[in-house]
Amino acid sequence: MPVTAIERETSAPPSVEEHDTGHVCRLLAHVPLLEGLTPEELARFARGVREQHVDRGAVLFHRGDPCHGFHLVLCGQIKLAFTSAEGQEKVIEIMRPGQSFGEAVMFMEKPYFVMAQALTESRLLHIAKSVVFEEMDRDPTFCRRIIAGLSHRLHHLIADVETYSLLSGRERIVGYLLREEESSGEPGLCGRVSIRLPTSKGTIASRLNLTQEHFSRILHELAEAGLIVVEGRTIHIPDIERLRTTGARY
């Protein structure tokens, strides 16, 4: 998959110099919510930024924990999920480098209603709500940018509900594979592409509102139809156009 600007900023091992204001400002410049801010404005945000390094499996926060700001993923993957009293889990989203989470709860000034757990070793920035609120008081344009960002999240959630309600399990999985192929930015040879699933099949199944058994059964059916070849977490697609036009209906 292509390396993001944030991943390039954080590809080298951390050093003392990396924790100065200039380094933090360069990272903040890639946050969609802060895009377009001047160096002086980013420097104000840097005062409320804390860098976090978390191991795979580490929990950033539990449901019910107080929210003091929002997070930006620099590298790695973070799972947002509900967990029932019986231990059953529903994955809401898988956050990747360049994505942020926690803004809505921060503005509501309520506790987190999901838990966040690292799916891989990850690096994040935590941006304190105090500096966000100060900038909102100072800049009406920044307020509009925040509203636009939250509106985009709401649109995404509505699209999720539509997908779960109206699309079959096969349509959801084919759609997911096609989105992964598009986001990889790596052209295939004569229509053949390979996709490395970013996390476990069970986590992806939960994200698509499917059981792991149902997810695996559909992958098997697509493989039997010659539309994909499964090798562990790598999915080979012999003909991407055939999967796009016939995969969901096969």
C-alpha cells in the first residue's frame, strides 16, 4: 500500500529532536481537521499534543472513560468497537494512518461510548480539547471545518447503515475488496491484483456486520467461482473487472 505523508514523517526511529514543536507541527499539518492552518496556528495546537506509542492489543480507552481530546493515527491500526456484557464484540471502524477519532465525543463532553484497541503496534497523537476549543473561539473558519468533518463522519455512518440494511453479505464483501483495491493505489497486471487484508478476517467480518463463519463461507464461494484466490490474509483477484461486474451476483 502507498506510504502516507504521516507515515513518512514517522518512519524513522523516534529521537529527542522528533518531540520538538517543529516536528509536531509537521505532523499536525497532515490532520484533515487542521488542514490549511498557518504555522503559528499549528504551533498553538502543538502545546496540547501528546505523542503515544502503544503495543498490539493495548487498549487506549474503555467505554465510559472520560474524553479529554481526540486521537490522530500516525502509524498502525486502531479498532473502535462495542463489547457486550457477554464478551461479544462489534467493530465500528478500523482507523488507519492519517485518520482521527474521538472528536464527536469530545465536543459532547461525554464519556467514550466505544473502546479503542491497537490491532498492531501503533503511534498516535492525542490533541487536547482545550486547544481545540481555544481555536474555535478564535477562528470561525475553523469551526466550519469541524462541522464539515463531523458531517462527513455522519454521512459515512448513514452509508454503513444502508449497507447493512440493503446489501447481502456477498455484496458487502465484494464491495470491501474493491475499496481495498482502490485504496492500495497499486495497479495490477492485466487486471490481476492482490490485496493484503489489513487485519484479521474476524475483525473485518465484524466491521461488515457478518459472523466470521459467514465471511469465510462467502470467501470460499467466491474462490470456488474463480473470482478470488485466498492465501491466508492475501486475496488474489485474477480479474478485477469480473469481480466488479459479477462478483456480488454470482
